[in-house]
Amino acid sequence: MASATLRAIVSGEDVVVLTRRVVGRNLKTHAAGGTTLEENTRWILHVQPKNIGHRQILCVHHPRNLSERWTARFDWRLPAVSDGARYPFCPPDNWWKASTSAIRTISSKPAWIDKRGTGWARPNIPNGAGYHWDVFIRENALEQAVGLSQINVVAFGAPPDEGAPGQLHHEPGEKAGKLTGTGWSC
């Protein structure tokens, strides 16, 4: 495996490693408040072959990891700008660095954290089976522009009848009628 990887790197081609996610090896599960997130703990391999220098090799487990490289670390179902999302997940600038915080607890749920500090949590549906994300807006200016501190956004990979990825899925019941924003950009 190591020599095949080295030959691919020397050829100048992009190299990726296909991985199977295994809890305790390259996957950590965060569960609270009826929500579960699966955090990849290995998303990039660092190699330094002689005479070539340092290279990063992306570890992929889903085809989307190839088109949206940041999904190798974050959930592949998060909506992206390339999806035409009105409410996209904006990955942190240095998403590949282990020092970049990826998950935090917001409203008693584990949530992916984007570059604005917005939290993206799976809905309280058994096994996270819903087709949307509970999005907790933490930036004051963004909250005022949207009109709400929480919205529900359609996940990438949802059936077409649920809506397009990154569009509003629904407003939380107690907050209905207060949405004023038209989305955001990264």
C-alpha cells in the first residue's frame, strides 16, 4: 500500500484513500439530546516521501468527499454553495487542521460548527433519519438578517419532495412567521 501511494504521489496525480469508518479507529460518535453526530477522526493522511516533500492525502468514505473536500471531515449531507444552497454550511478556512474546532454542543445537541460559529445539528428523529439540519445561528448580525436564531435547512441527499439542499425546510413551530432573511453566502 505504501509503495502504491508513493508511485501515485510521484506521478503528480491526486491521491485519495478510500476508508471504511470504524468507531474507535477513525470515527467518534457524539450523542446528546436525541441527536447523534459521527465525527471522522482521520480525514487527511500526511506523508513526506524523500525528495518530494510533505503531501496531504484525503481520506474519503463517500463520493461527495471528492467534490466537496471539506466533507471528508464534516458530514457529507451538509449543504454547500455548489449545491445552490440559500443557507449553505460555510466550512472554516482551515477545516483540514486538527486544531480547527469542528463540533460543539449547542442547545444540548452536538453540532457541526461553521466559520461563523453557526451550529448544524441533526434533528431529534430516531437515528438522525430526518432530511434536514437544525441550524442554530450565533452571529448577531446574521441572526438579525435572517430574523430567527434557529432554522431548519434541507440536507444534501434528501429526496426531491423535501426541497433542494440548503433551502429552508421549515421554521420551528414556535418561531413561525418571523423569518425575514433570504439566506447567506460564504
